[in-house]
Amino acid sequence: MGTKKQQPRGLFITLEGGEGSGKSTHIRHLAEVLTQAGYPVLQTREPGGTATAEAIRHILLTASSHEPVTPQAEALLILAARCQHVTHLIRPALQRGTLVLCDRFSDSTFAYQGFARGLDLHWLRAANEVATGGLTPDLTVVLDLPVSVGLSRRRANRGQQNRLDSETERFHRKVRRGFLALAAEEPGRMTIVNSNRPAQEVRDELTEIVVGWIARPRRSPRHRS
């Protein structure tokens, strides 16, 4: 009696970066390229991705200044959204063999709430482990650029302003340092792309990195069933 062939596990790729780094634009293009190449692709974002997680996103980005969201509450809301996102969207897609592209994930929590807000990284990592059930991206690309350039881009897109745009430049410098420190800790998973260049150059390098990485012999997945 033959054994049933196991469904290959999907791959989980995330894009990270500070404000104005171009993540959302570049992830859309990457999804199009990979879909045209024949890969089953799911493009998603954080906070968000499911109805409940998107509702939490709205709270996070539009909270009234009359009741400021504390750093602890912000982190817990993000982790609650991530738990829903992983449970109901990301993990099922990976189990179907889908290539999941996500605009932000755990590294944003460590950079923003840890390095910039000053919350304890050990606590954040432990809480994130609970929220994700141990899910870690297989590949993370950090789009890096000077903070002043990123904030200038954000100001030019006035229709996209949110609560984070009121943060100081010092705050965003801490975020950038956080992403660079995280990438230095995990060079096997995280790679940095200079996004202070024409969009086409960034797009080409990002596509080359991701397509080349997918073509490598499959390694053991980082994510748990």
C-alpha cells in the first residue's frame, strides 16, 4: 500500500523597514512577479490580514490623542492581531504550500516597540512566541534608508498619514537602528537592501534576492505545524 505524498510546506517571506521605505509598493510588485512565474502567492500585511486584525490596525493607527495608547497596550494589540493573522490566514496558507509575502511581521514589533518604545526585548520575544506559535519568517528583507529621506517621502503622501507620523525623528532613528541590529543578529535570515535609490533599482535587487533564494535547495522550514 503506497504512502500519501506530503504537501510541500510553503515559504514565508517578509519585508521590513521604517516609514517611507517603500515596502508596500515593492511587495505588490514582488507578488505580481512571483505569481506570473507560477508560484501560488498570498500577499498580506501587519497589523492586519484578517477582519479582526484589520479592526485592531484601525485602533492602532487612529487612536485619539485624548487617550494615548501606552507602549504596553500597543504591543499587546499588535500581538493579538498577529495571533489572529497567523492562526486564520498565514499558517493555513503555508500548510497548503503557498508562498506568503507579508508587509511587516515580528521584526517590526522588536524594532518599534522594543528598540524605539523601550519595552523589554526578552518579554516581547516571549510574548511573540505565544502569539505566533513559533512561526518565524524563512527570509526577511529590510528596506533601509536614511530617516530624513523616509519621513520626507511620508510627508509627500499626505493621504497616508497615521499616528506614527507624529513621532519624532529620534524615535524613527531608533527604529532604524533596531532593524539594522536585528539583521546583524540573524544574517542567515535577514538581508538589507538600500532603498534610497530609484524604485526600479530597488525592485530589481529585491526580485533578484527573493527569486534566487526560492531557487535554492529547500531547507527545513522555520515554522511549526
